[in-house]
Amino acid sequence: MAPTVTVTGLFFAGGRDFVSRAIDRLALTLDGIAGDIHAGPTRRTGAREPWHPRGTVIRNDRQLSVLADEELAETATALGLAALPAEWVGANMTVSGCRGLSALSPMSRLMAPSGATIVVTAYNAPCRRSGRAIAARSGVPAHEFAFIKAAAGRRGLVGYVERPGLIMLADILTIVAPRGPGQIPSGTLAGSRV
């Protein structure tokens, strides 16, 4: 049986500061989430792609972000916060049941009951932009830089929509591991349900 996670939060980032707001469903298209700051078939490169000049147009492999409740709680503790709302760091989805979500292999798939499928492209490394958003809301200026260390290894994932469809709160997502040598086989992910 493949590992699964439960959807605990869905969010939309419509503003320029990428802070998201809670919604009750994600209607995924091949461009991501319509109107979301990260949606679209292409994006411009930045510091994450030093092999291209900044601003180069490339395929958008970062249409949405997924975070684990367990990892958010660990990051909150490291920052001295009672909780770290996913909205503060621009999340599109939170899930529960997978402590090692951030270590999920690229090309893994998260499949919803509707058939909607997200392909994981990368670990979402913590950055000052997220830290700045946390500091603005927590009232603690030191969180801008502290977030980078506190969230290391547990910032979540980014990916793109492979198959459109709806994702709803409380949906059970199946994790489909990529096939090939050196990949994490199904059922071995730390903290996942098997």
C-alpha cells in the first residue's frame, strides 16, 4: 500500500507579498492555481537558478508549495512561537501524516481522490523573504534571519500540476514514489502511513 497524507489546509497567495489566505478547495489547472502569485506555465529565474541569467524565462516548476504540519510545528518551536501559520510563508497546502515530507524525492507525485496530481520538483529552501513575512507578523525582527536556520530541512516542497482537478480539505493524498535507481521506495518515508 502506498503512503498517504491528509490535507489539513488549503491556501491562495493572491498578493505581491506572497502571504496566503485560507480557502476551502484548490481548483488546480495545468497553470497551477488561477490568480495565485506562483501560477503560470513559465516563470523568471532568480537566485535558485544560478546557471541562467536572472530574469530568464523558464518552465514553471514552482506552481505551488506544500508544507507538513509536523515540520511547521518544529519550525515554530525553533523560533519560539506557539505556532507558525502556513499563510505567513505563502503555503498553498498543508498536510499531516508525514514528518519527512521535505525529504520526499523530486518527481514523487501527490495524487488526490479527484485525480488531481502534483509532481514534486524540489525542496523549498527557506529564504529571507519568508523570514521577513514572519517577522512582520510576529513582531520579532530577528525572525527574518532566524527562519532560515529554524526551517532548514523542513520548509516543505514545491511542484507543478501534472493533472488538473480539485483538492479539498481532509482529502487523503497518495504519495507515488518516482521509479528508478536511488529513489525512496514506496512505504519507506519516515512517518508516512503504509
